Amino acid sequence: MFRRKAPEGHLYALDVDPIEIVKTGERLQKAGYGEEILTILQQNFANLETVAKEYGPFDFMLADLGVSSMQIDDPKRGFSYKADGPLDLRLDPQHGIPASQRLRELNREELIGMLVENSDEPYAEQIASEICKTFKKGGSMDTTTALREAIERALCFLPENKEKKDILKKTCQRVFQALRIDVNSEFEVLEAFLNALPEALADGGRVAILTFHSGEDRLVKKAFQQYYREGIFEEIATDVIRPTAEECRQNGRARSTKMRWAVIAHYYFIIIYCVSYIMSRMVLGNLMTEWLLQFLWQNDSCKVYDRMVPGNLMTEWFLEISWQLITPETEWLGIIS
């Protein structure tokens, strides 16, 4: 991104983590990326609307929704079940409550709902029951090891075979993921980001979002499709883009990554919806006809015309409006001019 934008572009980077943002800034400074090309802001991207008002609109946005390897590999942060450490899981340790406290606030039904909604956990009932049972007996869940052991006790009914080890591993990953999403309100943050996209992107701007589990991807897909139906997005990815086998070999944590992209409509996009409908009434030699054809040609609007399909809300709306405006012909000529 730096290479593509330099020297005239500028990159604004957001990170909510007060610990990693310092390390990242220092690393990029040493690599030669100074304030003239890079601005790093400690902000949650839920605040995109505020950031865009001060620094935007932006030509391109990349949102990486995953937890970084630096966070996962630091036992003090509590993101991994593999190393013993405090059960924290906060992306910003200076705000909110740690996961250990959050677990005590939830009853069995709420725990089940959280595990199912945030990670599609098939053993949600057994795990929730074991966690609540531990608390009732006066036990604690203050460390990553304590939570991992509770998961192991919850799945003690599984037969002792080669498959059990893999099931325990994947279950621990899902439980820690579900708890992290809950502690950091990640779905709510993502929805706020998606709601702010139309105003934050410049005309013709592009956005790409990297997700790491089905819950995130569903939210992104739904928002993109809605914006496309409304005519706000000019183009969206028809399917997710996944990492290649080579990328997965180099970085195993990339295996679950999905990317979706979208292009916001240009300022003339809505006009073309209307104009494309009335083109059938044009005649060569008519000054208004010649002006509109010239406008369409200069703005490469044939691409937009090709995307005008029945079922698109903006298409249907403009067909209705156009029909009302262009009868008689003298009226629509006066309105367009």
C-alpha cells in the first residue's frame, strides 16, 4: 500500500490496541515511513465516521478484523489457550472488563447464546454448564489455563481416541474466539464501521474487508448486498477471496481468512440510472440528445448502464420517476436541462 500511494498519497492507520500501536509505529518509522506519508491513530474503527470527517473521505480502505500474531503470542494478553496467562482478551486493556470478569456476569443461558452466536460452538451447553458449575463450587476462571481445563472437563464424555485431541483444540479456539468477540463488542463495532462506509469513501472509492469467521463474513456480505441494491455501491465481490495454498503454508493463521471488496458509486451513478432509461427516446440532431451522449461517453457510463437490472431498488425507483417525468416530452427536456 505504501509503494502504491507514495509519494503523493497518505495512509491513515487505526488501531485500538495501545500496546501494539506503539511497536508498529516504531517499526514503520525505522522502515522510512514518516509523518509525511503515514498518520497512526489510536482509534477503534467503530469511530470511522468521526475519523472520516477530519481526514476523509478516503479513496481506499482496508479493514483487517483479525487479532494480530503479536497479540496472540503474548501470554499476558490472554488471547491463546496454549500459554498460561490472565484471562483478559481485551484489545484495549485500558477500557472495559477482562474476560474473567465477564464470565461471572453471564448465566448459563447467556453463556450458551454467546458461544453459539459468536462461534457456532456445538458443545455450548456442556461448556456453559461446566463453567457455571465451577463458579458454584467456589472455583475461579481467572487464567487461560483454568478456562481450558473447564473445556476439557466439559468434553470428558468424548471417547479417548485420536479425534478427541483435535476436537479439544478446535473447541478451545472457538470458545476463546467467542469470548473475545463478546468482551470487545466486535460485532457491534463492525456494524458501526459498515454503517459509516458510504460517507467515509470518496466517489469511486474502494473498500476491502478481511474476516476470519462466518459471523463477521455474514455481516459484511449482508451490508455490501444492501448497499448494492440501494445503488450506493456500484460493484461488489460476487464471492469471497481466500488465501492460496502457498500463503497458508507460509502463514497457517491465514487459513480461515475471507476477503470481500466493494466499489462505491461515482457522483454521476444515479444520474445514469435515469438517463439510460430515456435514451430510447433520443434522436440524433437533438441538442439534448447530443449533450447526454457526450456526458455518457466521457464518464465511461456504459459500465453503469450494463448493471441496470430488474430487482435493483435504485433501478426500479428511477424507472418509476423517469416514467412520470418524461410525459410529455417537452417536460422532461426542461427538467433535465
